[in-house]
Amino acid sequence: MKKVGLMLSILFGSGLVVSADTNPNGKTLVDFFLPMEPQGELISEGIWGEACVLPRDVNNGLEDPKLENWCYWDGNIVKDKDGKYHMYASRWTQTADHSKGWNIESKGMHAISENLLGPYKDLGETWPQWKDGLGGNVIGLKMTDGRYALVSSEVTPGDVFVSDSPYGPWKYLGEIQIDPNGFYAALARYDELDFGAVRAGTVGHMANVMVITRPDGRYMIIARNCAPMISETGILGPYKIMANKAWRNVPGIPQFKNEDPTVWYSDGLYHIVVNHYAKDETYHLTSEDGIHNWKVRGLAYHKDKHIFRYTDGTVNEWYTVQRPTVYTENGLVKAFNFSVIDVHKGQDAGNDNNGSKIVVVPFDGEAFNKHITELVRNEHKTADATPPPSPWQSVDLGETDQPGNTGFEAEFNTLRVKAPAGKESVRFVYQKMSGDVSATVQVLSHDISAEPIQAGLMFRKSLDSDAQSVFASISRPGGFAFEKSGNAVTQKKLNTPYWLRLEKRGSNITAYISSSNRMNWEKAGETTVEFGNEFYAGMVATSAGLARFKDPDFHVWGEPNKEGIIRHTFPDVIPADGKITFEVEFECRQTSDVFVEMEHVATRRKFPPLQQRLKPKGVMELTYDVGPLNPGDAYWFVIKTLPLHGHESMAYQSMFKKVHVEK
């Protein structure tokens, strides 16, 4: 079995987004809301609502002015080829209080208007034939094949309905499928650790699901936890979880009590608006690829910022403002929808004078586009003029018609490498190294560049253009390739973002790939090259496109940079015979103990733990025998690393994942 040495880390940056003044002119998204042009007279008499929302335009958006029948919630807008606006939302009888309404009696519904702001006419339920019309968090979209789709979540597991017409009839297509892709599955669906879902009986449900089509034709979901998910195979998925929560570890954004995200693509960026409901503060984030490097753009909106104002100066102060959705047209934001209540949700009882409706607020998309485009242009200019820190150097190899460039975004720990223009020319960002080395980097999405791109890790004997080399790369559209001096060793179809890893042990060079993180690695190729004691290791971009490399981590084996397990291959699905064999790779300064446990998710039954002694370095194969298992059952897999004879409180590491038994 291959032995792994100790490591000296050559790292820069933490990889966390830092809070910065990204809006030098002081503007944020909230400054681009426009006053609402009344679609009728502003009235106070004969309609529901507290004084704070009177007078108002009952013809804006969707509402039942006298609460004769319905309370409305959710709601987004799709425009058809005839210029009509279709709002898909949920409703419940006004005789129910808000909690009972959206939890139990919520139904999917459809409304239509000749005007973006309204009034929207209720056309009735969308799928009364399915579960008596049950539906919540309802959103609609135009599919890539020209059909229309509606999505329901929270009160349903995450279901899709389709129709050839925006009017229906709506046919049940199926339940959205999720591929955890090595991430925690509860980023997509409620699990048994969510006590609210346990009480509500919604374990296994998705919530706050927003589906959009990306410019490349793939479907993308942002749900309650704001973890980007992408499907390569259609609207039902499977959707791969591509990254953790967009706001995770972002300074200035609370890490708990966030919900109701909405996502859209405009201005060449992916945008998320997410609400911190504990303080009714809503944040705006952007990303170039919709997966990584989310940047905080400041306040999205706040109910106290007078976003519900009319052209005559009248302001409605809605107490509860939730479930934002965005309507875009020709690449620009035209309006936001909001679900609003005139009182706190807990005070919205049945058969009273309080209710909920959907308000449509116009938005100055053109001014916002100019604002955000200027911000991003300046940020790119700064990043492209910022060289990466020592010891990194850059060089163009081959004949170049136009030189390449290496920029650095410190807040994201990301290199922006522009390949030179020229036949068979490359940009090499490198450092001189010696001995045994492990190099790891995440190649970010190629989608942001129009040119074909090949990007990856390279070891080479010298900087001569004909020097011996090994190259592990991902190209668009070619996928993964492992090459030795230009000759293919292995190839594999995959798309960025992906983690790449090259290891040198003497003359043995091994390539690894990981779709999710640095724990679950797959061996992707190996070869032998005699580089000598000193060689060059780094990142390469070819084809004149822009490649982005995140969190480069180049190690000379000598001292550890981590304590505990750095990689394991425990599967997401385990065999029913109960025998699970997997590898663990570890680095420790001292001899340690590893404990492996499995606990049944439903019954909490624990199997006897596996205890194994780990020497300070290496790769170990472990076998965990839990006896016969029931097909389809779910277990928590827990792995801990402790110093020799240590106590639980001294654990280097404690991680868990949810695994399923093969059916």
C-alpha cells in the first residue's frame, strides 16, 4: 500500500470572502426599486388591512380585496408569446389562519394579467387532480424545450408539473432528484436533524425551491439552504449539489436563520437575494458562475426602506415581507414580487380583517445593470493587475501573438489566468519544488468565458517548451485528460468545477479528481517520469480563454499541515451485507486512534464502533462489519480522530454523513 509522507504547506489566503466596500457610490439593490404606478384608485374603504397598508392599490399584483375567498402567497411571473403575464402562486381559504393555510390548505394556482403590475385574475387551481391540488412555494418557468413547468416544494417533497401551454392542463412529471455529490444531503432536503421538519412531517422535502435555466441550457436550483445544484439531464435532475451554502463563512452575513432565497441571471452574473428572518434583513450576493465566489453586494431590501411606495408618494408599510421572486426580460430585472401580510404571521387569523397578497414592485433594471457592470469591471481590473503572492511566478510557453496574464482575487483565494494568444501557447503559473509533492486545486467553472478553455495542474522538468511534463486538465468541451509530454494517458467526460490533484512520489506521478471536496478522491491516472530532484509545479491555462483556479494547495512532504483524516472513500450507498471496505488517508504529528460508528437514522440503534490505531502518516484500508442491514434504510456514518488515549473533547476531527443501504 502506498505510504504518504508528512507535509509542509505552501498556502496563501483562507479562501473565505471578506467584507469590503464593494459599492463605492453607496448604492445597493434597494436603491433601484421604482415607485408603483397605481393600476386603479388608491382606496381605504371596504377592503381588509391595518392602517399601515391603507390606502393601497388592490389592482397591483394578486389579492382578494374583501377577503371573500382567498389569501395568496409565493408567486412568480412568466410572460407568454402573446405578451400576457402569468403569475403562478399558492392560495388558501381566508377562513384558515396563516400557519394552517400554508402548512395544510395551500393549493397551487394560476392568475393572468395584461399588465406586469396587475391586476392579476385568479384562474383557479393548477393541478386539482393531484393530491387535491396541494402545492406550496409554487414557481413557474419556461423550459428549454419550449414547454412550461411549475414547481412545488415545502408542503410537497419537490415536484414538477409540465404543460405545452401556460394555461395548462398541468401534468405531473415527477419528483426532483438530488445527487449529494459528496456534500451533506440536507443541503437539499430536510433531514431528521431538522426538528421543525420532524414536527411538521416534512422530512425528505425540499423547501423554497427556485429553478432557473442557465445560459448554457442546464437547470439550476437554489433552495432554502442556498446550496447551488445543477442538472445536466433535464428539469427533474438528478441535480448535483455543487457547493456549500452561498453565504457560508461570508463575513457580515448571519450563518443561521436564513431563508426564502431567490436566484436569477442578469447583467452577466448570477444573483441571490436571501432573507435573515430574525431581523428582517435581506442580503444581495452575486457570482460569476453561480456556484463559487459569492460576493456580498449589501442590502437587497428592508421593509422599512419604503419599497412599497406609489408615484404620488403614498407608502404602504407591510409588516411581513417574504418570498421575493424576480421577473427578468431581455436580460434585465423588471420587477420583484413579494408575499406580504399587514400584521405578523402569527396574528393573521382566519375570518378577520388581516390577510396576505402578492405585490409587484417595478425595478430600474437598466440603471442597476450599469451600476453592477461598472462594479464588476473595476473589480476585474483590480484583480487582473494583482499578481499572486510569492512564491508564485508566471511565464508564457510556446509562440505567443499576445501575452497572457495572471491576476489574483485575494478575497476568494482565486487566480485568474488568461492564456496567451498563439498556436500551442500556454500560461504557466508555477513554483520551483523538490522531492515528493502533492498539488491540489479547484478548477472553477469555464462557463464565464466564451472561448474554449483547457486548465489544470502541471509538473514539468524545466521551462523549456519541449521539457518533459505531466498535465492533468479539464477542457470545454473535452472533459478530463491526463497527459504525459502531450500524449494522453487517460481521459474522462466531466465538467468544471472539479478538484484536481497531482502527486509525485519518486518517479511515480498519480492524478486524482474530486467533484465535491478534498475528502472523496478518485484515482484518474498514473505514469512515471524522472524529473530529477528539482522541477516546476503549477497551474496551466491554454486556448486563450480565462481559467480560474481556487484554493491552490501545493505540499512538500515534510511537516503536516493538518491533523487527522484528509481523505476517505466511505460510499454514499452501502451494501446490505453490512461489510464496508474503504480507505482513509491521514496526517498526524503523533499516533492517533480513529473511531468509526454507524447509527440508524430512525431507530437510533448504534452498531459497535470500529477502533483502529493510526500511525503518524499513511493510507489505511478499513473494513467495518455491521451485520445484515435492511435495504433502503438510512444511517449516520460518523468518523472521529483522537490523539492516542485521548478523550472525546480532544478530537482532531469529527465528521458525519448520511448513507443509504442498497435496495
